[in-house]
Amino acid sequence: MSTSQHSIIGRQPIVNSQQEIIGYEFFFRNNSNGSHAPFEEDIQTCAKILSTTIDEMQDNWLLGQQLAFINVDHVMLGSVFLELMPAEKTVLEVVHTVDVTPEIIARCRELKEAKFRIALDNPQHHPQLEALIPYADYIKLDMRNVDIAQATQWLKKYQPTGCKLIAEKVEQTAQFDSLLEAGYQHFQGYFYAKPENLNSKVINPSFDGVLHLLNLVSQEADNKTIENGFKRDTTLSYKLLRYINSVGFGLSCEVQSIGHALTILGRNQLYRWLTLLMVTAGNNSSSPALMKTSITRGRLTELLGEPFFEKRDRDNLFVVGVFSLLDVMLKVPMDKVLEKLQLPETIVDALTKREGIFGPFLKLTEACEDANSEEILQLAAMLQLDPDKVNQCHMDALAWTEALGI
């Protein structure tokens, strides 16, 4: 299969007012002729990608209550392949290029009866879509360059339809706050992962305990010293044991003491789990979506680098991915975060400059997150990774994070 035929899977979280993830929009992009057109126009590619995505969702990805939002044009709407999707977990987002004919209306009614949910793509700019409102569950509204007065007007217009409104392309926390105040309940965009006002605040004391333990492990302190470090903080002990015993870890027996955990885990795994713990420790004010994104980053960076590195370096790849959002979570510049951690130079280079042996893998992870197909293909080629393998790693990373039950 030539590179030009590869389609790229990306995803973006959709969150509720508490910033908990309620679903993901999956982006499928076909890179033929360097274009970024949605691949759905090509029904064969559509069938291939849909079927592989379904396999991943059903076999590996514990979706739970979360939904998969998928863009559909007139070709996709008419496709028998849609019936392969798990209807109750799938939201079909009707794109604005669809000409709403009586046949399209009838098809949407049929899909709705089959338990699919339907979302409409910006009917405020594409009034032909309004004929589908009786069958829609969600209406998506693009908030780029939109002031709060306009956003409130749309709210008044569409709220009475009974559809849930999703404010999409929300990139700044301030915009999220004002939309929330106006009455919006669902949001899409990377507003929660944007570093804002990064001044040098004191790191929350609850992080200091974890930092202390991380540094003990990286300086190869003995097990007794590390165990005592945990015993000083019941919350940290509880959280670590909860993680170790989670389904994502796959141990055959329950670990009940820190000493037992240290024996079973070994240093590299302990280091990884402390890294996870750091993301979710104490009074962390970060949103659940941001925590999930950082953990998925860690796992994806690790999986992408798996063929290239020994075990110790694979653990470092995980740390690179997770820590790449620490500045955003702690609201402290990255260099200040790193001052508190004695990390290997290879990790520091990746986190500060996206360079060194781990840098390209983190860049590829970030490109996957943004569904940047051009950069994904470029980096995959540079690392000699098959784009299909990159997709597979991405789905596996999502599955792994879901299985942790965070």
C-alpha cells in the first residue's frame, strides 16, 4: 500500500461542564495528493477504516458510557457499513456539505430508529441542515471568532429543540468559562490543554510528596526508604495500591502492601506508576480530560517507541508523554517543573525542545492528538513506522487509559 493511500485516525475529546469526557470525535483524513479532505468521500477507504476502527472499539476499547462521534457525508449516510457500528455508542455527525433531500431525511429517521444518535454540523451557517433537527440529538456550533452575544443567541435559538448543544473549537479557558456561564453544557476543543498564564507558582504541596518519592526511585534509594516515604502519606499509598490493582495493570493477585508492591513492581514499573500518581495526586485542580490526555500521551509515546528501545528507555518514553503536560496541569513553566525533578537529560531534551532520542516520538504523539495527517506521515516516515501501525498504537493507548478507570 503506498503512502498516499494511508488514512489517518485522530481524535478529540468532547467534555461536559465538569470537563469529564463524554465521547471522542474521530477524524479520518485521507492524505492523497497532499489534500486534507475527509476520506469519507471514498467509500472503499471508508469501509476499510470503519471496519478496523470497529474492531478496535469492540475488542480492545472499553468505551463505557462514552460515545464515538463520526463525520458522515451523503455517501457515508447511504452506506451499509454504518450498520456495522455499535449503534448505541455511535453519533453520526452530518457534515454541512450534505444536501438534505427527502431521501436523506428518511435515512436519518431510519438510523435514529436503529438507535444511532445524530449530530448536526453548524446548522446556524448551513440552514438546510435544520430540516434534520427533529432527528438530531446534538447540534455542534463552531465558536471560533464568536463573541458571547452571538453564542447566547444560538443557545436561545437551538435550546428549545431539545438537542444537546456542543460548543466546538473552544481553544481558550476564558471562552470555556463564559460559554459555561451562558448555559452551554458540552464542549470540544483543546481549551483545557493550553498553557495559560504560566507564572512561577509554588507547586502544590501534595505534589511534593510524589516528587520526593520519584527522586528517591531515580536516585536508587533502597526499598525500605521508599516504603517509608509512602507510609508518611496514607493518600499516596492508597492511590498507588488502587492503580496497581486496577484492571489496566493486569496483575493476577491483589497487592495489599507497599512492600509487596515494591517487590512485585521493580523500579521501572514503580517509576511509571509514581508518574501516573503525580498526574492525579492530591488536590490537583486539573480537569479529568487533561489527566486522561496526559496519560494517553504517555502510553502512546511508549507504544510508538517500543520497537526501538530497551525496557528502561520505554519507561522513559512513558514519562516523557505524561510529563509533557505537567506545565499546563501545575500552571508552572516547564523549566520550573523540571528544576524540582532529577530527570535524565534525554527526558529533559524531549520535554523542553522536542529533541534528543525521545523528541520525535513525543512530536508524533502530539500530531496524532491534533489529527495532523501531514505531520503524522512525515514523522512516521522519518521513524520508519507504518502509518497503520501508528493508528493501531493510538487506539491501543486509548484502550489502555480507559481500562485504568481514571
